[in-house]
Amino acid sequence: MKTVSRLLLVAALSGAFLPSVSSAQEQRKGRGGMMDPEQRIERLEQALGALSTEQKAKIKAVYAQSAEKMRNLPEDERREKMMEVMQEAGRQVRAVLTAEQQKKYDEMMAQMRQGGAGERRKQN
């Protein structure tokens, strides 16, 4: 049961940073449909409000680093290590945010853990 919960959480977290199915085909460009760091930052700004230039630069570096870590994981370890990489990236992103942004970020992440990521998207 714990494994199922973890997989659902990973899927929810991934869904927050992946484009919709219709735009995924437009944005593939050799990335397997994953959004690039700029697109992820744009999505984050939609949820949290405006980010400073400095915040964007730091978050972009975090996203690029986590994507690189994911690419470098051996295929047989990817599933189990993906959650660790994503959690670490989340902690690093959160550390860059202001107190108000952290509160919104925490709420967003709590919604995703509860399976409300789809509901959040519908409201936007």
C-alpha cells in the first residue's frame, strides 16, 4: 500500500510540471514531453505569483540539476530514486521562495499529495 501511495504522489508531483496532453505533443522537442525549466518556472509563477529574476535563476538551476540527475539514473533505479530527486528539488525550490510564496507552495504540494492536482488545474 505504501508503494502505491508513493507512486500516486510521484504521479501527482510529475503532473504539476508536465504540460497537458494536447500541448505535450507540441512541446516534445526531444524531451519526451517534459517541460523545460522555463516552462516549469512559468507554471510555478501561475501558482505562486511573480518570482524575482534572482528566484527564477536559482529555480531554473534546481530544475536543470534535477532533470540531469533523473537522466543519469540507471533505468532499474529510476522508479525508486525519482521520488528522492523530486523531493530534494522541491526542498531547494521552497528555500528560494519568500514566506508568502512558501505558504502557497506548501498548500499546492498538500493538494497534490491529496490527489487534488487535477482540481487545482480546473480552477485556474
